[in-house]
Amino acid sequence: MLVLAVLLLCAATSVTASTKGAAAAAGPQLNNNQLYKFSYTTELLLDKAPGSKEGSAGYRISSDVNINLVWRDPSNKDDQGYSLQQISNVRIEPVTERSEKNNILHGATTESILGKTKLAALTKPFLVHLKNGKIKAFYSYWSEPATIKNLKRGISSLLQFQIHTGKVVENDVSGRCTVQYQATQVQVTRTKILETCKTSETGFTTHSTVLGVNRKSSSVTVFKLEDGFIRSAEAEETHFLAVNAHQSTAAKILSRQSLVLLGKEAGPFEAAGKDVAGVVKSVDEKLAAVGVVPEKLKTQCKGCPSLFEHWQAAQKQLEPASLSKAMAPRSFLGFIQSIRKASKDEILKVLKSASKTTLPQVVDAVTSSQTPASLDAMLEFLNFTDAKGSVLQERFLYACGFASHPNERMLQALLNIAKGKIGSTEIKESVVIIMGALVHKLCLKGSCNLSTVVQVKKMILEGPESTQVESEVQMYLLALKNSLLPEAIPILTKIAESEVGSYSTIALTALERYDVSLITPEVKQTVNRIYHQNRRIYEKNVRAAAADVILSSNPSYIEVKNLLLSIGNLPHEMNKYMLSKIQDILRFQMPASKIIRQALEDMISHNYDRFAKVGSSSAFSGFMAQSPDVTSTYSLDILYSGSGILRRSNMNIYGASQGSMLHGLQVAIEAQGLESLIAATPDEGEEDLESFAGMSALLFDVQLRPVTFFKGYSDLMSKMFSMTGEPINVVKGLILLTDHSEVIQLQSGLKANAEFQGGLAIDISGGMEISLWYRESKTSVNNRGALVVTGNVTVDMDFLRAGVEVSFDTEASLDFITTVQFSEYPFLVCMQMDKATFPVSEYFSRYDSLSSGKSIMSRKAKKQLVPGSEFPLHQENSNMCKRVFESSW
């Protein structure tokens, strides 16, 4: 027999409902000299969504409860208080039927589960001050364990309600929430709008909706009344958490509470007294107002490894050779969780002990952890004045750029680095470019006016005009491209008309990333001037970028008609490129397709002469994947010079989910000034271009520092004679894609911790080969990756812990190869975009553990192979590939 003394005090005064004109809302009332006998049950179920055959993790706590009136305000008959509640026959059991082997509570008693200290705390009284049925104060003992106080707060939540319909704001263990009441004489339904609840424990989530986690919650309590008090109260609260891009990676939390009246009998008389303080003191002088807000639980992990021990166990999976396997990102995610609990000194110990081959992956993990200790450790470990450490420095910077929830302190750290001495020019460029990405993410969170953000905004906005060095101007333009600041639009618009082609291209591609609503008529006029060369002659690259901006910015009928009329008057390959672009928009039904169809009704714009242009340049879009959760598309744009040498190759991959779009990948290869190699004549406006080839990557909406293959004729010749055909690495490392953490405070007083993380091991490389002997060139973009997404939901009561884990992983590769044979005109071009067969595995784990260390875990897996394929391109490309391969044979 267990006795829990619970004193409930109620001062039911008149309060007006929040809705205008609502009647006074009165709370529950008890009769004097009566003892109300209840049964109380609270249940917790954790499972994957929609459910598993193996059953839920969780438990049920049930008992008998007695309540009686202890005090009534003599000045108002509606003011009253509740008395000692006795809890007996307490039972803790699994929430679902389990075999003896899988029942962690088998053979355990309530005392052995709770422990003597917590059991003793449950026998102490607590007091709730109610006013008009609303909780005004919660009294307990400071010395009580937080778990016990939170359970008592959960019981109190079933005693707070009003007997009139209306919407109000209430405080209880769930937080400060908006609540909707529907009341009749015998029943009250309370619907808590959980999205409005404000609690002291805030989490964080990924800024991108596509990579984020969606939570749907509900909380409904039905009170049935008898003689002005509760006959029964049944509460059900549910939370569904799912990864937006993979909805089957989802977890469910179900919490139930039940308070049912068993009967009434004669009880003690109410006590005399005029104020709450006097009554509290008369019960126990040690009772204190500890607040209705739930307390944070300080849990200790028994037997958990230290950070260094974790690293020793995981380092083999983080070797470069293992990065294409799913085990690498899985170990990466687990390592991040350990780092987030570690001190600066512990982190530095791991950094200093890591081998040369694993250190870059450690830098990825430490930086992605995004804690004050991890940032301090990285800043102490890295020496930016030393050019020899550029690989680690760039990995640190890229991890900052991909940060899921960056703060002002991270941006300030990069600003301090930028102002100091930097040994490598490339690192200086990366610092500024990544600062632009952090500004964008901070502004998305509403932190655009923070002091450091304002400083960096001023720096990058004034940057292009502050220097004459070409590489520095490009650096600031790329930072502006990442920042997506509305105030940067006039600057980018002005620079778009620059005489330097690289400036114009960056400015135009930056403008294309802005929301259409921010593209003003002035911007459109400038972009149209560039495309139609109204003031000066531009390179094909620049004109093609201008066309992309026009067609993606809600073009007018006149703009589209002028574009169509230009086809036939452009350089040969650009004629073909623009024609292919228009046809791709129509076939793929892009937003501009409707206005293009209208313009094509004019036979001057739409005739055989324009639409029969020959060439090898092309533009094509297609679907990579389509599902109810996410739609993934790809596009391939290739523009050649009139001599058959690649001018621009642009591959894009997009993901769309929950009404949001993510630019997952862009790999652009550009080349210029190579006509002299085959004694060809350059196109108009490109006669004096310096020999150059390079690659630029944009990954998960973050523009990275471009990579140069060669620059200048002498560099070109030396690279040609030393060319091995091996691709040059552009991005390699581990990226934290999904990062969602929150504490879900349940009405029962329990707390659920939800952690969803997604890790990607990625290797993007590209190369360009030119054979003068065979008069053939080949460009390649190789993408290798392994993805792991995990979701953990745990409820830790200190004495009993339950949880579930849902996860999936995959390993994939995607290659894009372009082969050009320019021994004849029109030259032969073959594009290939291949995806290899890849595995997809899904896992579900359920676990329970006791404070004694006893634990039980079950794990289920489902695996499948997704067959590889070659992504379809236009039929003309298929015909060309056949000819290329036949000639090679």
C-alpha cells in the first residue's frame, strides 16, 4: 500500500473568458464533508508511425486516488479548495503485452523500480492553487526529485478546466497554451492547441523544409461531470514526427491519462482560513511555490563511453576509403551526439590524436556539432596563418556553411578570421563566401539586425566596389550570391553589365536565385539589354545566363516574343541552345510555358526557319524521383562554341517537399579561349578571352569556392601534357543535412526527447580531357554519396527509460559524362547520366532500460535494391551517342 498525500486547493473566483461577450467561466466544485474516490492511470506509448507488429515501447502507471474538499473562501461560495489525495495500489507495467523474456519489468516491484527516495517523495503532499478552475500556483518541496514533481504537475493538469465554451490561454505542465473549450451541462471537451504552447526548453531544427522534420500534434481531454465535479476525465495526446523527404522515417508518441470516479463516501470537514498562504502553512511549512513549469531532468548515462573512447571505436568507419559506405555517416551522426556532450578539452584531445587521414572527417564532425565548446576547440586547433593547413581549414569553413542552426558567434568567428592574417588566398575567399551563406541563414531566422550580421552585410555589399583585384571581386559576388540579401539586387544588376564576363555570369546566376517577387522592372530591363546586346557585345555564357533569368522571372509576352525572334540571329550553337531551352520549358511544363505557348501562336516567331536550327548545344530537364514525400528533378544545360569546344556545362538537381524547394546540387564546368588548340575561329565577342577551364559547385543552397583546372595558355599546355584523366576533387566530406532536436512536454508530466539527424558522406569530382590527336574532348562529373537519416524518441524518467529509433540509409552514385568529337561539323556530342544500382535499408529499434542498468532492445530491418538506370535525355542525344560509340569502336 502506497500513500501519496496530495493537497489541492481551489479558489474559484469569477473570471471572464477570452472571447468577447463570453459568460464567467467557473471551475469544478466539491461538496464539503465528502471523499471522492478515483482511479488514475497514465500511459506512454512510443512506436514508429503508423505502427509496428512488434508493439510499442512504453509503460503504464496506475493507482487509486482519493480527493476531498479542504477549504472554502468564506467571502465567496464559489471559492473552494481540495484536500488530501491518497494514492494506493500503485502499479508500473508494460504498456503492451510482452513475453517474460522481453518484459524488462518482470519480477520487479514498484519500490525496486522507483527506489526508496522517489517512493518517499511520492508520499509527500503537494498543493495546487486554482482560481476559477485555472492553475495559479503549484506547491511542493524543493528537495523532491524533478521527476516526481513533474508527475504531480501532470495529475494537476486533469483538474484544470472551465465549464463554459470559449478560447483561453492557460498555464499547466504543457506550457502556456491556447485552449479551446466546448461545454454542455454534463460534459466539457478541452482541445489544447499544442502549436501555440510556449515552454522554457527550446530546440532547433534545420533551416530547409525539404531536409527538415514535420510534427503533427493533438491533445484532447474529455471531462464528464456529476454534481459540479469530475465523474471522469479522459485525455489523449499524440505527436507524429516524420522526415519530410522520407515520411516512412517517422515516430509516434501517444500519451493517455484517465481519472475515473469510483464512488463517494463521508470525508473530513473543510478547514477555516481566509487566504491561501495561511492554509499552505497550516499544511506544512516546508511547502513552497515551485511553479507549474516542468523542471529539466538531469540524467546521467551509466556505462556510456567518453568522447575519446567513442572516437577510438568509430575511427575506422571514418577513414577516407569508408566514406562511400553507409557506416561512415552513421558513425558521423553518433560521433556528433558525443561531441555535443563534451568539453573543449575533450574535443581537443580527439583532434590532436586523430590520424592524418581521419582528421578531415573529425573536423567535419566537430564543426557540425555547433556547440560553444566545439567552436572554441576548432578555433584553437586551426592556424589560419599557415597555408599548409588549408585542407582542414576549408573543411571547417564548408561545415560552417552547411550548419543547420548557425548563430551569431559562429559568424563572428569567421569575421575575426577574415580580418586577421590568412596564409592561403583560397581560404580567404572561402571565408568570405561562407559568411554570405551564414548571413542568409541567420536572416531566415529573423536575426538580420544582429550586430555581427550588420557588419558582414556591410562588408560584402561594399566589397565589389572596394577592390580592383578580379579574384576578390568574384569572392564578394559569390558571397552576395549566397546571402540572397534584397539590398544586393541593385549591386548585382549593375555588375551584370560589366565588361568582365566572369563578373556578369556570377551576378546573373545570383539574380536567378532570388524570389520572382524581388525581380523589379529595372532588373528585367537590364537583363534584357544584356541578352539582346543593346549596349555592347557579350560572351555567349553571359547571354545564356541572362536568358535563364528572363525565363525564370515570370516573363512578359513581349520578353518571350523578343527571345523567340532572336533565334536565328545568334551564333550557331547559341541558336541551338536557346531553341532547346524553349522546347525544354514547354515539354517540362515550367512556369513560363504558358506565356511561351501564347507567343508561339505568332507565325513570325514560330516557323520552320527558327525551329530547324542545327547544333550540338542542348538543355534538358527530367524527373529523378517522384513520390508523395518528395519530387526530385534534374536539368542538364550544355553550350558549345562554334568550333565544337565546350563553353558551359551545367548540371542541377532539385528537391521539392512540403511546398518548398531545395537546390541540392549544381555543378558547372566552364571553358574559354581554347579555339587556338584546333586552329578555330572564336565566336563574336570572345576573340580575346584568356584560356581557362574550371568548375563551380553549389551544394544544398550553398555556393562553394570555384576550382580552376587551368588558367592561361602556358598553364593549359603544361596541364595538357601532364593530364592523367583523373578527376579533380571539388567537394569531399561529411555533411550534417538534417538536424532536429526538441523536448516535447507531455500533459502527463513526462518529457519526450526527439532527435532526428541526417548525415551525408559525399565525394564530388570533375575533370576535363582534350585529345588533339583524336580531336576529342571529354568532361565528367562524378558524384558518390552515402546517406543515413535517424530519428530517436526517448522518454527518460530517471528510474525508467523507453525509446524508439527509426532510420534508413542508402549508398548511391551518379555520373555525368560528355564526349565531344570535333573532327567534323556539326561535331558529335554524347551526354550520359548514369545512376548505379543502390541499396536502401530501413530499420526500427525499440528499447527499454531501468536505472539499475538492466535493458532490453529489439531491432528489425528491411532491405531492398533499387536497380540502376541511365536517365533519359532527348532523342537527338541518343542518336548522337550511337554514332560516337560506333566511331570509337
